Amino acid sequence: MAKMKNKNFDRTVVTVLGIAAYCFLILQGIFTQVYTWIPDAAFSIVLTFFCLWQWKNLKLTVPIFFLILFALFLHDAGILGFYSTSPLFLPWDQVTHFIGLFAVGVFFFNFFEDKLQKGKSFHNLFLLFIILLASLGVGSLIENVEFAGYTFLGKGEGVLYFGEGDGILEPIDTDMMNFAGGGWHNAMRDLISNLLGALAGIVVMLIHRHIILKK
């Protein structure tokens, strides 16, 4: 009973911190008049409550819940200008894609973990491949959303617009950008970051399962 109360308390703390962080970024967008990031942060809040609502069905744990919220926060933090000037030695776009798909890979592994069977190598390897494909599918869906946003909404910031996080740092003719491969190069960098992140998440969960839990 005490353990359950501690888990509920931890989940509440993570939720409050996550919502507070997203609200801070929304206020930042209002104060700086960068409104295109607000839908991203608002979506993060909606997804947070969806996770709480479907907690058992999604087989969530507090660490995975925190990881999902943290990945969303890193993307939404683009409102602070990180996509144009990354605070790290890597481009912020690559960081958010790697961490985001790391979280997705961890989530899907945890969701399908009970399907793994001892002594059935082919079954387990095929299941891990399916988990990887499911994770990459989420990343591919994000790329489709970005392309749809660029097609119908044009240039700007946030996931629905084409801007600094998509390989464009200054106004440029769209035809020239496509000719130079800017959009294509960015999409492939994103997909590679997605692949590395998803693989890292699956490997970490395998280590957790076989070494720490000794299953």
C-alpha cells in the first residue's frame, strides 16, 4: 500500500512539473509574441492528461511518463530559440528527435515486453524488430505532419511550420531551397536521429530487463 502511494505521489509530482513547464513556455510565447509555438505546448498538456487517463491501458510507469514529458518539453523549448542557437554542441533538432524517439522506443518496449518469451530467439528478435518499426512509424508520422504544415501553413516556428528546426535559418526562395536539398537533408538527419534514438531506447530496456531485473 505504501509503495502504491509513493508511485501515485511521484506521478503527481511529474504531472505538476510537466504542466508547469508547458504553461511557462506558453507564457513565454505570449510575452515574446511567438504564438506559433503555443499549439505545440498545448498539445503536450493534452497528451499529459491522455497518459494519465489511459495509464493502465498504456502500461505506463512513472519513469517512462517522465521521459515522455521531458521529450515533449525539449521540443517545446524551441520557443526559447534553441532551434536557431542550440545550448548544446549538437543541433537542437537532432537532440529532440533522438530523445523523442528514445522515449518512444522505451514506451513500445515496455508495452510489448510481456510478449517476449524465454528460449525463443527468433520470436523475440522479430518482436524487437516490430517494436523498432513501431517507434520509427511515430517518427515518420511527425515528418508527415511537418511536411503537411509546411505545405498548407508555410514558414514559421513550431511543428506545424517550416523554420529554424527544419534546416532554414533565413528567408530563402522555396524552389532554391528544394534544389539545394535543404528540406531533404533535414528530413534524413531527422530520420537518422530517430533511428539512433529508438535503437538506444530498446537497448537500454534490454539491459534493464536482462541485467538489472535478471529475467
